[in-house]
Amino acid sequence: MGEIDASMLLPSRLSCIEQARRWMRAHTEAVGMPEREITEIEVAMTEALSNVMLHSLGGRQDRAVPLRLVIDEQRLCLGIEDHGQPFEPERYIAPSLEAPREGGYGVYLIESLMDEVHRTPIKEGGTRVLLVRYRSKEQ
């Protein structure tokens, strides 16, 4: 199945998210993860990075977002750090699927697509997000 431990510094521009998607896809394909799982992880990662760049960093393009991807036989762990405004879970209001609205579904999608989502405040400011997906037996 293979193991991966990779990291990258992603420029804090929305246009660079595609670079992160290609990086993650290359590693997940290298260990033989199924296409469906790769696509779901891509969506969750895209939403998380968009939230970091738009909300935590407030659109600042002069920062770098550290990413770390660890894949072993049991799971994939994707760590994303930002040094901006911390995520405040107590202020998050889940969207109502009965009353659709434009935007506001990122956190919902991330939590729906990943098996675990951990958010840890960074002492110097910001948030460390860990996205976890357990690997299926289909390869």
C-alpha cells in the first residue's frame, strides 16, 4: 500500500489551491487510494484552504500556508496551519439544508467528507487543522 510523509509551503493565494490539489493527488494515487476517496479529500482540502485564505488570513497574499500529508496503511492525515484569525467553533452556525443559502457550506462539507477533523489553536495565533480519512480496503 505504501507510506507517505510529505510537506509543502503553499502561497496564500486562492489560485495556488490547484497546486495543493495536484500535490495531494500525486501522493494519494502513488499509494493506490481509490478515485472516489481522492476526490472527496480534494473537496475537503479545497474548502479548508479556501477558508484559511479568505477568512483566517483575510485575503492576505503575502503569507505561506504549511501543509503536511502523512499516509500509512490505515489512514491519511492532512495538516493545514494558518497564522491568522483563529477559527471560533462557538461562532459557527451549521447551514440548514432545508433553507439553502449561498455560501457557508465549507465546514459542513469538510466534516461530512472526512472521518475526523481536529482544530487546535496555535499559541502565536491561528489554527492547526488536521483532516483524517481512514483508508478503505478497496484498492
